[in-house]
Amino acid sequence: MTQTQDPLKVAAVLGDPTRYRIYQYILQSERGSVTAQEIARRFGLHPNVARMHLTKLADIGLLTSRAEKTGRGGRPVHTYSPTGQAVSVTVPARDYRLLSDLLSEALAQMGDEALPVLTQVGRAYGRRMAQEALQTLTGDASRPSPWQLLEATARLLGAHGVGVEVVAGTDGDVSLIFSNCGFREVALRHPEYVCHLCQGMVQGLAEECLPAAQVHAEASLPRGDRRCVYSVPTGVPARLDGQVWVD
């Protein structure tokens, strides 16, 4: 059931620039959880101030906290992780989640005939995202590497609430790891359609970055995995040059 949020409280909590940056940092954390001490060091805050920011984010349902033993004795350390829930403030009220559910139910009436359409729409959007990312890199003298273009696209996806990490393997595979789902609420109800659309989107952006790319879904948040993982075999051995993947 959808949790009703006080719009004034949501606006007050996320309206603080530091608190908003903290939440974005947590979404993109490789470990998936942080402590108040880590946030204090990262943002130059007193630990009590960092804890206050984390508590306010938990109050509106964006974070969950739990006590973990350190193994060194003493008091447990509280860690904070994203709940995957989303909050929004619209005036006047708009229920876009209900619209998404109704459209998904309409797709269900189409059955398997809807899947090619979802792939086509997702690929087109993914290509547009990669092309937009390329425009942000055109100031460089040379064409950006596939790695640079993929990372630029990942940053654009972050604006849609999707935390993406691009990982290059020594075997030539590139993996896109989604730490949170930008469509979580609808995807949990209709994974067969939302995940298909998302894979099409990743396929489209991969095609713009890597010629003849073919995306494979390895893990899915809506289907119970910790993260969404898409692998892209390039067929070309890769090496790491600092943080830049070079083919």
C-alpha cells in the first residue's frame, strides 16, 4: 500500500542542500549502507549533525537504520541503507503511480505482443540518453572512450534517481550495476514489463557506446536480487588505465 507523506515535511527534509547530497551519496554507495561517522568525514560535519541528517531521511521513509556489532566490543554501530521507497511533492496532487499501474495492466491485456514494443521504446530512450551524454563530452579534443561515454550516461541516469556503477572486467565484459531501481514501486507489481523496458533502455545506451553491444540481465532488484546487473560482452580484451577503460 502506498505510504502517504506530509508534503511539507518531505519538502523541508529534501530542501536542505546538504541533506539532499547526502542522500544521493548513499544511493551511489558501493556497499549500499553508510554510518554517521562516514557521512561526517565525507561532508565535513560533526557526527551528531550527520546523524541528524540521516535520521530525518529515515523519518520520511527514504532510509532504514539497524545496529551492527563491530566485532571490537563496545556499542553497536548504526548503519543506514536506502529503503527503495520514493517520495514526491506535487501541487496539486498527481498520482502518476496509479497511472503507471493502469498502463501496466493495459499492457498485460496485450500479453507477449507488448514485449517488442517495450524493447523498442526502451532502446530509443537509451540511445537518446547516450547521445545527450556525448554532447556533455564534446569539449574534449578526441572522441571519448566507451568507458567515458558509459559513465557520462550513468551520471545522467542519476538525475532520474537511478544509481549506476560502470565496471569493466579484464575479460572484456562491461557491467552496469544499478544500486536502486528508479521505477521500484511499479516494477515490484509488474516486473515482467518494467524490467523488460529497463533492459531495452540499457540495450539502447550500450549500442550507442559500444558497437554491436548485446546486453544480458544477470540480476534484478524487483525479482529479489540486491541489485540490477546488466553485462555487456564486448568481445575485445580490456585493460584498466587508471579509471578509464580502453579498448
